[in-house]
Amino acid sequence: SDIVDAVYIPLPANMRKHWVIKALRQGKHVLVEHPVSLCSTEYIEMLEEAKLSGKFLQDGTMFIHHHRMDEFLQHVTSEEKFGQIREIN
């Protein structure tokens, strides 16, 4: 569909590659979770397809955008609970 710009593929990693490549070939940006795949060969294939299609393949989508992430960050950056943060690696 031309009205869909991106798809979220929440399938387990062992089932993802087929659908990721299919979506990229249809001209869609693709959002997935960690791990993107179970082996580097599959991951590289997906990255190459994304490059060929000119579309994004983004991982870790749900975790970073989940409302609990804000709560978590507020909790761990609380000086009253943990003191002043001096360095993050």
C-alpha cells in the first residue's frame, strides 16, 4: 500500500528475515526488536537490502520508545537514590 511508509515486525528473530526483506523490497521502512537476527549473515543480508532499497532498518524500537523508559530514566538519574552521575560509558 502506498499509504504505509513503515512496518513494525515484532516476530521472533528466527522468523524475521523473510518479512524484513519482503517489506524493504516493497519500499517500506522496517522497525524490529533486538536481536535483529540470530546470526550475522542474516543481519548483513537485511542491512544490504535496506541499503539497496534506500529504506531504514531500525532495531530496538519498542524498548526505547516505551513509556516505561521515561520512568526508568527518571529513577536511575535520581540524585537522592543514587547520587550524582559522573560518567556514562
